[in-house]
Amino acid sequence: MTRCRNPLLAVALVAALCSCGAVRATRDQTRDRWVRTYVSELGLTQREAGCVIDRFFGELSDDALKPLTRGSELSDAQARRVGEIAIACGVGRTAQPSTSSG
């Protein structure tokens, strides 16, 4: 299995996950589902997926999270934020080309 290390893919996945959320899912149920999907679909480690989702969800109030569990899409600002969080969590770091000085 090829590991996906592109934070932009994480943003796309979050948008896709929003469309399949359960109407009455709890915060913990939603968090666990998203982490499992990041691990299985993107090949992130459990730590990476947990880091991204925990930080993103941590910034959202319960009211702000509810539309996401009902299938609403992320706003552009939310999608950008998830990408920033993914980078901060180290997702994609190994995909960066290395440079060497000669």
C-alpha cells in the first residue's frame, strides 16, 4: 500500500467525509470514524490522523461540528485550516524533496 503524505489530500478527504456523516453522531463517534478513514484511505498513521482530527475538532464548538456530521461541506477557510493542521502534525513531511548542497 502506498502511503499518501500530501496534506492537500487530507483536505479533500475531510470534505468527502463530511458528505457521509451520520445525522446524530456524537463528537467522539465522528472523531473515531474520521481517524479510521484517514488511516485506511490515506495511509496516515494512527498518530498523524489523530493529531489532525483532534486539533481540527478541538477548534470547533459542538454547534460548529454538527453541520459537518450532517453532510455539510467544509468552508474554504476550514479546508485551509485542515491543511495547515496536517502540516503542523507532520503529515507530508516525508514527501518533501530533500536538497543537498554540493
